[in-house]
Amino acid sequence: MALKSTIFKAELQIANLERNYYQNHALTVARHPSETDERMMVRVLAFAMYADPALVFGKGLSSEDEPDLWRKDLTGAIELWIEVGLPDEKRIRRACGRARQVVAVTYGGRVADMWWQQNKTALQRQENLTVINLSAEDSRALAALAARGMQLQCTLQEGELWLIVDGENTRIVPEFRLAPSDSCSPHQRTQGGVYPALFQLHGYREHEVQRQAEILDDMPGGISIAAINFRPAGAQAFAQGSQIVGVADHDLAQRQRVADFNAGS
């Protein structure tokens, strides 16, 4: 006898200050028998990030022809296609040919990092693709919120999401690994987002930083902007040349790391 999906209900209140979108959504989420709470809640998070009255859950794991979420216009054309997890590169390529905008929301820690390293060259050729990664800590925090009946308040501002459940706050910071420049919010371009033309600096240790440099074609005068990801502290900062010009986290310890970086440059 085949196992049936488990039904979850979620009352989702969304305040998206970047998109000026303020709506309540009553969600019915079917968790596939092979799906974990973690994956299901990443789907709910993806809905919150791209919420729209026309956005619906697709068959996802139950079908090769439908994504985890999608939005169509009145003619049936696919405006948005959202995949969750570590989808096959060929599947993403096919989706990019079918939909105006495609989003892949990955999670899984080192496994997701390996997936990105293996597929980024091919994925960067897709002009309508956004790749967002959630840290292992963030996806586990989402899984802990799963319940058959959920009431979630979600606020999105400056590249961060705050989920409030029973008075408890959960902070989620998505990492934009790839995004068309015209789909990025101003904050994602200058403060919290990482897209392919930005310098990406990972693994900060003392003053040792590995730099990958590219010039932003769409920046005035070809200005080089660096994205620095201070992984031990979870902070993100951005530099023009060697000087930090923006910090996405106001924690004093993380600011000190920025000061250390400038002092050692």
C-alpha cells in the first residue's frame, strides 16, 4: 500500500519591505512520504520570499514536469519556476527554457557547496536563473518550526528574513550565489546579495583571504566591488578596493573583524 502525503496547514503573514508586499496566505502543504521537515519548510520559506496570489505549490518530488512552486500568468505561461534542494543541472536548464524566471533554493551545508562548485559554470550561462543557498544552521532552524498547524509571521528586509512563531524569532540570511542583475533588490546589489560579477571572498582567517576578482560590467565606470563573507562570524561586508564600505551585520564582534581586515590591507 502506497504511503500518503502528510498535510500541513500554515497561516503565513508576510511583510516584505523590499517588494512592498503585505499579505496573509493560508497554505496547505503536502509533505511527500520521502520528504523531510527540513525540505518542506524550505519550500514554505521560498513561498514567503516570492509570495504572490498566483504562486502555488507544484507536485515537486511527485512529478518530473512540475517544480516545487510555480506561478503562471492568465495564458498559462510560466512566469516563475522554483526548485528546492539540489536539482540536476539538466532539469534547471530545461526549466530556464520553459519559464521567464527560475529560482533554485539549495541547502545542505557542504553538500550544497559541492553541488554549486560542480554546476556553477553551466548555471552561470542561464540568464534567467537565480540560485539562493541556505546555511545548514538556517535550514535546521526552519525544520524545528515544522508543525501540522503553523502560524508564521515573516518579515523580509535588507536581505534577511525574520520568522516569528509563538513569540520566538528565527533569523534566516539567504546567500544569493547567482542572480540576474535586474532581479536583485537594491539591497542585494549593494549590501546583502552575492551574484556572479561580485568578488567572492570566503574562509576569512586572520588577514588571509582568497580573492576572486571580476569587474561589474553594469557598474558606473566599471567600479570593482568586493563581497566579503566572514564565515566564522556569519557577517557579510562589502569593500571597494581594500576599504569596507558596507556591513550587513551590526554586531560589534563582526565589526571588529571588518576593522581588522582594513588594518591589515
